[in-house]
Amino acid sequence: MQSLKSFDPDIYNAIRDETLRQTETLEMIASENFVSLAVLEALGSVMTNKYAEGYPRHRYYGGCEHVDIAEGKARFRSKKLFGAKYSNVQTHSGSQANMAAYLTLAKPGDTIMGMHLNHGGHLTHGSGVNFSGRLFNVVAYTISPETGRIDYDEMLRLAREHKPKLIVTGASAYPRIIEFDKVKEIADEVGAYHIADIAHIAGLVATGLHPDPLPYSDIVTSTTHKTLRGPRGGLILTNVEGGEFMLANMPKPKTLPQAIDAWVFPGCQGGPLMHVIAAKAVAFKEALRPEFKEYQQQIVKNAAVLAETLLSRDFSLVTGGTDNHLILMDLAPRGLTGRDAEKALEMAGITTNKNMVPNDPQKPFITSGIRIGTPALTTRGMKEEEMRQIGNMIAYILEDLEDEERQKKTRDDVRELCKRFVIYDIPEAIEED
């Protein structure tokens, strides 16, 4: 990065310091991961220079023959990975994937159902501060206060009462299996569409470690940067090839894939980010390799051991454990807040995020819980033994948030652990700057 260093030392230093932070700390935010060097190279390529509005072989610009290859590979590989008949790889984020999917199946003002944000849902599943809550009439379903799991009977009752146009499944802080087949039955009974947002669990779904939503949904949306371990971006899939959808300013009916494409571009976005799409193609190729399933299996094993370790230290976990890559700790029984826990852990070199727990009495910027995940640590090569060590580190810090000596000691232990599990080789010149 010598050109950047000489031209803009401020940005160079920020990137250098972020590289060191990622290298020397334990990244445990469940929605974060580390991409490969191959993905990084694609992201930093000249593909970023190319405007390519439209789709392969149907662009509004010339000179797209090479970016067409990259997008074609991304679409083909993602379809093969998930067993899908259609894929759109252009959405800049999971949020924009959801926007395009919703607008394909529903009109502003229609009723939609999604998991309540405070119960583990996502902003785009109906939060009032998000486009989903502003454009649509939202009925939120929740989890059972007794079990901490989705209450499918209550979902059915709400669906019968409100007759939603579509039901959204998926979550950002739900540690258990989602039963897409049950939701399909509910949607069919009330005549609703079903959109499955698998942003968090995409890697598990792709490798058969979580039930597949494609047979039970009209559209599947995802991000590419969580368990899927690719660049930041969105993805839309479907196996529904027919149907007739009337779009604004388009008098002819469209099939579902055509309608989705039209809502992504020109409906919600302009020019696609071709360097990101190239990087998605690389990540999909990585995910198609046999070792990627072994990696996903280790993510689940690591989360289970981490949960067991925290439970053994008498910490409360929502649902009492996990089926996937994340754990939601309820700190209210300890009299702690998520905000204070996040700060103390960060001082100790462990990065997490404060998170609402079901029926949380605290405000969103304070919360009663923290969300922790294992994808990034598993990418580094850490396994069960390290999870026990890390679980005990977390417990050690949370047992006394005010003890700065604990934080300093743990920070030193974290650095030593990180030295054994290198993410990227950092040139000495960067370390010495």
C-alpha cells in the first residue's frame, strides 16, 4: 500500500490500525467474518472502474464483456451452491435484497409479518425506523417467553387474524433452527407469500447443517459476508420460475425471476458494484469446496462448546444454548447491561455487540444482553479447546466489569492466543509504523 501511504497517510494509518485490531483481538460479533486473500484481491481490482447497469449481455454500457463473465460465474456458482434455479447477485446489501424481494411480492400499504426486532428479528423485518416499517403495515410475531423459541402457534393465530400479504422468516439474534416448513403451511393457509432471509445462516444452509428454505419459500434473501465468508453484499434466490407480476411502468406481466431482476435494477439500485460481484464469485467457489462444509461443522461445534462453557459459569443464555453459530447472553440476572459488558470485553480484547433480549426492559442503546458468534474465530482455525478458553475469559471479565487488572491480564492472554492463529500475514513494515 505504498501509493496510499505516501498520498493519504491518514487513511493508510486507519487501514493499518484496523488490520492490527483484527489481528490482535478476538472477533466474536456473530455477523462478522474474515474473507480470504483471493476475495480481498478481487475486491481491490480494476472491476471497480466499470459501470455495468443492466444484466449480463443486456447492459446499458459498452465494454462489459469481462464483467459479464464475473457476474455470470457468480450467478452460476450461487445457484449450484444452494440448489437454486435463479440467482441475483447485484444487491449491495441484505437490506436491499429484502427491499427488492418485498416490493416484488407486495405493494406499499400491504400487511407483512416479520419477527419483532426485540425478539431477534432484523431491522428490515418490520422495524418502524426502517423502510419495511414505513412502507408496509407490519404485524410482528414473537418468541415464546417460556422457551425463547419462535411460537409457531401464535404466528398462525396472527396470520389468520391479519391475513398478511407476505411472511418473513429469518433473524439476526436467534440461536435455534427455523422451521421453514411450518411457516410454509401457515402462509399457504392464509394465502401469503413466504420470504426466507438466511443472511446469518447461509453457510449452514448451503452445507446442509440447517434446514433448506428454498422448497418452502417464494424468495430467499441473504447476505454474503456472515457464515458464507464472502464480501459484504446481498443475494436473492428462488426456485419459483412462473407466476405473473405486474410492475409499474411495465405493461407486460413478468415471471417471478424477471420481476425480482426488475426491482433490483432499475427498481432499487443503479450500477452494480462489479468488484464486489467478482469477489462474491470467488467466495461462492470457495464455498463449493468440500472443506467449506468441514468449516461450517466446526462453527457449530465451537458455538456449542462456547455455550456449554458459559452455562457452566452460571450465565444465562436465551433458549439455554444454540443450534447454530451464535449465542445470545441474557445479563439481566447478573444485574449487568449489554452496553457495559460490551465495553469491558472490548477493553479485554474481545469484540462483541450489545443486543436486546426478549422482553428487554432496557433501551436499544443499553440492552440486557450481548450477542456472540463463532464464524470469525473458526476462520482463524480455532476449535473446541480455544472455545473453552475464550468462554472462561468472557466469564472472568463479566464477573467483575470494574476490575481493570482483569481486563489487562485477559488482553495479554488474547494477544498470545491470537499469535497462534494468524489471519493475514502482516509485513513488518506495517507493524513497525
